[in-house]
Amino acid sequence: MITTASIYDDKTKELLTEVMVELIKTNRDIFREIMVDALEEVGLANAIADGRNNDFVSETQVFPFSI
């Protein structure tokens, strides 16, 4: 059973890659918005972590992208 799973893992990875590429091509605006939101969340999480060390983090460091 493990052998079967590894055979499908390669094909599944290939199919998922193709699907993601197609989604990015056909829905650029939505994909861009998702990526910007994700990057802002990472920035916010980093700012919170830095703030716990009493380090000031500017708004531009948290939200470096503007839509």
C-alpha cells in the first residue's frame, strides 16, 4: 500500500501544479489579493513577535504592499 501511495504522490503533485498554474493564469487579481493578504498576515505576526521584545515596528514594515 505504501508503494501505491508513492506512485500516486508524483502524479498528484504534477496535477496539483498544473491546476495551480491554471488558476493563477485565469484569476490573477484574486490570486494577487490572496498573496498580498498572506504577506500582510506574516508581517503582522512578525510585528507582534518583535513587539513582544519592545521593538518598534513601523506600519510600512507590516504592510509593505499597497493594493
